Amino acid sequence: MAGGDGLLSKLKSKFGDQIVGANLEAIDPWIEISPDALVEVSRFVRDDAALKLEMLNCITAVDWLEVDPKKAAKAGFEPHLEMVYHLSSISKRHTLVLKVKLPRWKDGVEGEAPECPSVSSVWSTADWHERETYDLSGVIFTGHPNLRRILCPEDWVGYPLRKDYQMPLEYHGIRGR
Amino acid sequence: MATQIDDQRIIEFDVRTDEMLVNMGPQHPSTHGVLRLVLRTDGEIVSEVTPHLGYLHRCAEKIGENLTPRQWIPYTDRMDYLAGMNMNLGWALCVEKLLQHDLSEKAKHLRVIICEMGRIASHLVGMGAYGLDLGTFSPFLYAFRERERILDLFEEVCGARLTYSYITPGGATADLPKGWLQKCEQFLDQFQPIIAEYHALLTTNAIFIKRTCDIGVLTPEMAIDFGCTGPVLRGSGVDYDLRRDGEERYTEMYDGYAFEVICQKDGHYPKDHQYPAVPKDAVLGDCWHRFYVRMLEVIQSMDLVRQAMDRYSVASGDWGVPIKLATKLPPGDVYLETEAPRGQMGFYLVSNGGNIPWRVRARSSSFCNLSVCPEICKGVPIADIPAIVGSLDIVMGEIDR
């Protein structure tokens, strides 16, 4: 991991409570931050001379929802959405994983996509990756310059990579199931 | 030959033109699949390019949430269908990383042979198709003639010619057949002198140079900012190749191999005295350099295959027996990137302890490479659009997934 073990304490001293959690024992160690601090932390890890994480490799949204009600009690997690940012540095040859936890729906209203600050002002890669995440996983990135669907048609309904997504029965006269 | 017009007023005084939206694609031959570009043009000059993707979208990631990792291998084939072997490898390594499964020496060398051959095949199509984009047909035939022989070799190994599903988590589905190494050696010996033909047809061709030099210049900063990888990044002079700089699980495959990252350092490519010189019009990061990096990588891959064959034939251990079809995955998440022909292909796997992944994500290299196209296509003539898009060497199957 970038910055070694010192990185976590360095980030904690700079951002305090915004660093919510971390797992440095995992195969890919990760640091969890609160959504409010995402852009600031991103800009810091990109510009810091020791980190220089100038490349954003990938943005992923993981939907944590057990749809089977029998298994839900034993699932071991509350339903939530997890954003994963994989960063790497070309000059320093190291990587870092940032995670952000979001609610599955905004204010608990089913169908209202949750909001997450956009990092497209920090890395241009995020532009298309966030559009894809919005398209497939249903996250609204505040501050994104052009947030519209990228892979699905613009009039598509729903977010296919959500665990409770239902395939539409038909789309413009084409049978779905 | 600079085609970017700095002073837009020159056109305005010359001819009065209206802005026009021109639709390019989705079936335009130079778009390498079904990509649609909407160009905002002012006469001949393009002021804005908007790519529209998704015509090949199959939601492979959703399918991955319903299959075991080994069952998903055929779907990785169909992402970058011109480099199926390299895609198999990316996913196989990702699963092995989660399982903490280590391979024997022999299995690693086998993978190097197969993947570098896959890289040659893929770059040959990239080269031939780029010729097509620029209006010359012959290089395509020359490229396919050689690619055919690689496909024949792959067919002997796994029975398929395009969607191989050969490399699997745990190793590969079978060992190399008897006598295969000799055939491969034969192919390389025959292929070596042909490279000069390619250089004569394209690299040093006067028209080709005029069409590609100083066109679509991508600065290293911009390339990194947009997440461009592979030959597109190295064509801008960034010294970065995951085979050397990647994760240990991947670079250990190439441990002890002699190879130099193909990129221009201090005005020189590695061993460039053996190959055509860089034209004086070429600017680092233009279409010509991206093309040249691919051509040199073909030669590099041939060298790597030769080294790998020597090691494979004396290595001990088995060829890597695949894991069981429904192996239980430990809870956790792993991300791994490999150097596919088109750039860094990343796979992200999240597991909650079952034998089916909770979430699968494919980070497509062409997706990021294409995202820079609206930036570098600003202010170029329409005729340069195929030259620029072609030089990014995209495969839509991988972008749309």
C-alpha cells in the first residue's frame, strides 16, 4: 500500500474524523472515508509529494443487499452501497484503495439514487467511470459536468447492477424475459 | 505537418460556414466495432466530438454475479475478443489472488508463451486495421496472413480460434501438445524477417507518415489524467509497463526475463538502431508514436516467447491444474491489473464467502483510452478523426462489456 502504515495516521491527523475506518490486513489494504471528505482526500493523495497517486484506475460501486429475506438476518451487513476507488502512482509505483459508504437510497426513499461527490475535477478518468456507475449502479455524482447514462440507452429505467433490479418485461416492443 | 489551426479566424475569413452536426457510425468501418461519434463541425474542422457507446453492452458484470469464477472465463474472452488469452489471464490471476493460489514455474512460463503470442496477434490486427482506417488495404492482408498462423497454433492448444477460455484460475485447461514448441519456434523464425515488410508498408510509408505525424498529440500529463494505459501511454513517453511495474503476482511471471519497456527515453527507443528511424515530423505522443510502440512490442513479444519456451522446456512442476468449478471463495475483495495488449486490464472481485462472487468488475483499458478522444480530437480536420481513433486501437467489445 502507498505510504506504508504511516499513511493512515498521516491522513487521520489531517482529516480527523473524516477517516472512518481502515483494514490494513486485507489482501488489498483499504481506507474508508466519509463522503463529505472524498474530494479533499482525493486531491491530497494526488498532490502529496510522497503519495503522488496521479492515476485513478477504477471506480466501482458494490451493492450490499441480501435480497433473500431468510438470509438477510444472517448476512452480517446492513444494506448499503460501497464505492471503491482504486488509485495508483506511476512515478512512485504504488497503489491505494479508498472506500466510501453510501445509503442504498437517498433518505430511504426507494428509487431515489443516493448522492456522492464527484472526483472528476481531480482525475479526468472519473468522468466516464462515474457516468458508468450512475448508469449501472445508480449513484448521483454531485458536481459531475455531464452525468448521463453511458452504456444503457438514455431512456432506460432502473440500475441493472443493483441486487434488487428487475429485468423489464419489454423495451420499445422488444421482449425482455 | 500541423493540421490544428490555432487561429480560428483564418477559416472564418476564408469561407463562411455554418456549424453542422455530423454523425459518424455506428457502422463506420474505421470505428473498430459499433461506436458512434457525433462531430460538431465547422467546415472541415471538428470542434467537438461526442462518443456514444453501449451498442455491444451485455452486462457481463451482472452475469459474473451469477456464475462461479471459472464459469465466467468465457465471458472475459468476449470482452476484448482480439486478445482473449490476455483477458483470461487477467481474470485467472485475480481469482488466484483471492484464493492465494500459487502456480508452478512451468505454469507461469506457459502463460508467458501464450499471452505474448496473444499480444502479437492482437497488435497485428491493430496494425492492419489502422492501415484500413487510413485507406490502405494491403497491410491488413499481410497482418492477417501471420495472425492466421498464430490462431492455428492456438487452435492446437485449446481447440478455439477466437474465444479460447484456455487460461483458467489455477493454470490452464491443458498442457501444450507434443511438438507445439517446435511449431511455435518455426513460426517465429519465419515471422522475424516479415517485420521489415510491415515497416516498409506502413512505418516508413510517406503517406502514412503524413497522415499520422503530429496528429492527435497526447501529452503525458493528459494521458495519465485520463487513465490511458498500454501503448497509448507509452507512446506519450511514459515509462510504465505492468509487466515490470505491476503487482508481484503478475510480475513474478516475468522474473528473470530480459526485456526493456518500449517507450521513448532521451529521444530513443530501446534498440532503435535496428528499426526505421523516427520521422522528423513526428512529435512524441502523436499517432505515429502510438503505432510505432505497438510495432516494437511485437518484436519484444517475440523475444519474450523465445525466452519463455527455453524456460518452459526445462521447468519442473505441472502445467497448472485448474481449480474446482465451484471452489469456495474466501470473503474479501481483490483488484488486479495486467498488461493486456490494449492497456491495463483490471479485474475486481468481491466475495462474501460463497462460491459465486458477490460483485465482479472489469476495468476496461479501451474504455479509458477512448475517453481521451474528445480532448485530442478538438480542432482537427474530419479526415484525422479515423486516424486518431484508430491509433487508440480500441475494441468495442471491451468498452461496452
